[in-house]
Amino acid sequence: MSDMEYKKNFLDELYNICIQVANEVGAILSDYFSPSNKANLMKSITTKTSLTDYATEADEKAEAKARQIIKDLRPTDTILGEEQGEDIGTGDLIWVIDPLDGTTNFVYGIDAFAVSIAVAVKADPNETTRVPVSAGTHGKVLAGVVYNPIRKELFGCIASEKPLCNGTEISLSNPVDLNRSLIGTGFSYDKDRRRRQAQLLTKILPNIRDIRRFGAASLDLCAVASGKLDGYFEVGLKPWDGAAGVLIAEEAGACVREISTPEDGPMLIVSAPGIIDPLTDNITGSL
């Protein structure tokens, strides 16, 4: 077997693990999800960084399942998850998991949430690469999947290959005018940062077609990749928010940039190539 064939087989193996994790975790979320189950879900809520940032029993069980699958199949790899932190392994790979991106939607019976799973190669901490996948550690994402178990939409790809949704290739929109572009964003759980985000939005909104806020960064990024959004920006994302979605968007042809903000740290900007410069300029000029 040639080195190229070995590499392809290895990447396929990792990608298949991503899909397995997404499907099994998605089944857990589907069992919990119901528009009439809000009261029961509320009883299992634990707050994290603020009163509006919370996790449910479903989050915890979903991540535990994801970790179990990965540990069984890849026992020496590192795992970084939103709910249970980082389990450092001796191998060269790191799995980045958000077991339930869009918890608020999930609790309120809104079917816009997803499982996000990505696998990356660790790199030199001093090397600047596309996606930060761990505190102080950067790496190249090899494969990723974002799965909405209610809508039965599975987005995913292997690095340097075309992204798919349910096996069908997806593609970007092709806007050339920012004023006619539909842009997505999200808001922080921190009230002061949220206030600044709202102020920024009032400056950007007159220069675009409209804004959308779906409530799950992974789905926003896949919406760009599949042409449902022309662009997206958000500040304060964590590694598990974007590791899979950024790969999917970038392999679809999207431009990915990270800029600094005066008070809130890095901001991710992702869009179709035709509007990346004016979108970035509008944002930086409004900070």
C-alpha cells in the first residue's frame, strides 16, 4: 500500500469515527428532545459562566458517550470536550467535541442544535495555524462532522476534500455585494460583552441585507458552507464551537479570518470570497 493510500485510509477511518460519534450522540439528544419536555430539561440544568450559560443532563450524557466511543477506538488520543474539559493522551491526535451546540434551542424545543466533532493533529504551540483546538495548542483539523439529529442533516468532510451534507456535495453562495448579503452571528452569555455585540450590530446592519442568529455556531458555519448564509462573524468562540464547522466551511471555499477586538479577544469571520474584504472592513471599522 502506498503512503497516499495509507493516508487516505487513515483519514477515512477518522472521519468514520466522527460520523459514528455524531450518530450515537445524536440518538441520545433525540431521546431527550421534545417541545413538551422543557420543564423536565429545566430541572436538570446546571449553570456555567452565567445564569444564561447552562448544561443539561443530556449534555453530560452525550459527551460521556462521545468520550467512550473515542477512548474505545483511539485510546491514546487526547479528548477536549465542552462539558468535561481535556483528557490528555500520549498520541498525536486531539478530538474536539461539543456534544450539544445550541443548548438553549434544545431546552426550548427549537430544532436548531447539533453535535460537533472534529479530530486534529497537534502542532507546535508556537505555530500559527487555522484553528485553535486546545488551550495553548494549535493543530491542523483532519476531519469533522456537524450533525443535527432532528433535521437529520449530517455535514462533514475530510481535509482537502469537498464537504457533504447527507452524502451530497454542498457549495457556497456567490455574493459580490455586501449590501445584498445575509450574515449570521451569535451573542455571548456575558452581559457586558453582549451589550458590545449589540452595539456593533447596529453599525453593521445598515450595510447588509439582514442578520440571522440561529443559536449554534456549528450550524452557522455549515450554513455558510451550504449557501444558506453569505457570511458569519462571532467573537469569543471556543475550540469546540468551530473546529468542525470551520473545516467544513473552508473546504467549501469560504474565506476564514480571525481579527482582534479591543475588549473581547479574537473574532472569527467566515464568508464567501466575494464579500470577505468588505465584511471584514465593516466590522473592524465599527469596533
